[in-house]
Amino acid sequence: MPSLTAIRASNAAFKHSISQQPIAVFVGGTSGIGQGMAEVFADNTKGDSHIVIVGRNRDAAERTLSSFPKPTSGVVAREFVQCDVTLMKNVQQATTDILARYPKINYLVMSPGIMTFDGRTETTEGIDRKLAVHYYARWKFLQDLLPGLRKAKDEGEEVAVMSVLAPSYGGAIDVNDLPLKNGYSVTKAALATPTYNDLMMESFAALEPRIPFIHSHPGFVRTGLVSSSNSWLFSKMSGILLALTRPLSLSPEQCAQYMWHSIYSTATTPGAWRTGANGEDLKKTRYFGDDMQRAKLWEHTARVMSDALASK
């Protein structure tokens, strides 16, 4: 495995084959890993890229966008799209807005996160909040923005999709209870969503066989997710926990370098990929799922989306 120094240099040296600026959309880009990936992308493209950040916190997004390097040529877009991704109607509005202004997309990076110790908590659309953030919203973003990704590919440009969650940390799933309505637990949700993401990426890779679809594990990263937890103990102890675990964890910038290494140097061919915290190919390490489960999950998800969008 190359050193982080070597990976930084390799990422910075990556050259896009297109003459115009690449377009990247970061869902969950207002903090943590998504913010880090947006910042590294802006630095590596020397400001010559169009960047869209999707999230809830406008102030945080605008601070991040204003920190990017100035472009060396031409005019570039720096845009924030506000979206609470727990609701699929919000996701549909966001994707409609994005495609209207950016009919072509080179990179879609999805890393929205939620840390909750509550039981099943349904949104007004009938979807558990944790599952909405870690799976359903990502499926919806990818489904809706696929035309933009295809257009970039049609024009011979670099294209990649990444969902940052937890490949190799999932578990077996129950196709008779995919929404986890029976016997819900935080552990069940934490084991199901990585497997859902694996199967999701495989389904989209079959649907569009020209593009790499990457499910990536970020490792242990120092983000604000713990401090934003709804657990009083975790939120109050977050500073101490981060200090104690600092030697074992990555900064968002370090993590982002490894994630971009996954995109630029590991997942270099089309298909479904699973990559680890160092950007390495995980292959089928601790993989769960099969063809039947993949098909059942797709059918279930399409039905959930239809119901969510039709709900009042």
C-alpha cells in the first residue's frame, strides 16, 4: 500500500481527459468526510472544477465553498443545494434542481450520516430516518442523477459514483423485512445498510455498465457525527472520545485522500467496487447478498420510493 504522502502526490497529479472543468456533486458535503472530499477535489483541480454541495447547513457549505482555490481559467460554479435527505420528496426536488443546471455530472459522492440510538423513527413518508440517510436517499440521488452521469460518459469523460458507508461491515439481510419494521434495532440497521449499499451499487453497475460504482469504507474519521448524536452521553463526551482516539483516527482530509485514491487509482474499470479505508480493493471480504436478494431489494426500494413520493 502506498504511503499517504505518495497518495497525496498521485491524487494531485491526476489529469482529467476533458478540456473543460469537471463537475462534482457532494451529498453530505457540509461537514466531515464529504466536506473533506470536496476540499481535496477543489485543491487537486486547482479550482478549475464545478462543485455542488448538498446538505442542510448553508453557512457551513458557504464557508467551505469560499475556501476553495480561485480558478486559473474561466468561470466555475460553487453551489449549495439545501436538502434534508431523510425525505425522498426533498431529494427529488434537489436532484431536479441539480440536473436543470448541470445536465452533465462527472462525480457523485454520497456520504450523509446520522448517529442515533433511538428505535425505529419513521419520517412522514413512513421510512426509518437511519435507513433513509444511509440507504434510501442515496438510491434516490443515484437514480435521479444517472442521466447526468451518463451524459458525461457519452462525451468520453471520467465518471465515478461513490457511496461512503461500510463495505465488509454489513450482515445477512431478511428479504421479508427489508424496511426493518419487525424487531428493529440500531444494530440491525447498522448491519443491513452496508449490505443494501453493496447490492445497490451492483444493481446500478448492471444498469449502467460503463461506470465505476464504489461502496467505500472511510475508516475511523474525526468528524462531528459523534457530537451531533442524539445520545446525551456521546454528545457530551465527544471531545474526550476524539482526543483519546486521535492516534487511531484519520482527519477528514486524510480520509478524503484515500477516498480519491479509490476513485483515481483503484476503481479504474467499470463495475461495482468495494474499497477500504486506505483506498484498497476489498473484493468480496465479508460480503453478504445474492442475486435474489439484489432483485428483491431493488423491487422493494422502487416501491418505497413510489409510496414516499405519493404520501401527503
